[in-house]
Amino acid sequence: MKVEVSRDVILDLWSLVRAGEASEDSRALVDAVLREDPALASGFPAGTGSPQVIPAVQLSPDAERRLLDAARGRARTKLLLIGGAIALAGFVAILALGGLIFLLMTRSL
């Protein structure tokens, strides 16, 4: 009994196969369908048979701490910049509103 697998199913499974998260059966199914359908296979990068997995990187605790501190510093800087931009926008809005009120008051006198 042959089961028909739609193109959408293969496209869904493709990301799992590339990430190395798919089961052996799913990987075999994707490989078989891509071998049978050259038009579909041409839309995928080369090396469909072996998924590219990002290698694990081992860092020393000191290196991890430095990376974490650097990330926290960047996050703090972004937060300060965003807060400063919001404060500046509020200050400009208050000045504009004050100027508008001043103009309306001087015209009515």
C-alpha cells in the first residue's frame, strides 16, 4: 500500500530534518520523496540527505560570564536609549502644548 504524501507535508518536515529533530522515518520519507520528485528537490539546498546541525560550543564558565555580562550591558544601554527617547518625546510634546496654549492665550487678549 503506497501512501501519497503532499508537497506541504514534505515542506513541513523539511525544517525538522534540517535541524536534526526529525525521526529516522521522517528523514527517510523526505529523502525518498525528494529523490522521486526532482522538481521539488530543486527547491531545496544541496545535502538533503544529511541535516546540518549547529555544532555545540563548549565555553568556560568565565567566558559564559563575560558573554552574559556583555549581553546585559547591551540590554541596559538599549533600555536607557529607549527611555531617553520616550522622555525627550514627552518633553517636546509638553513644550509644543505649552506653545500652543501660549499662542491661544495671546490671541484672545
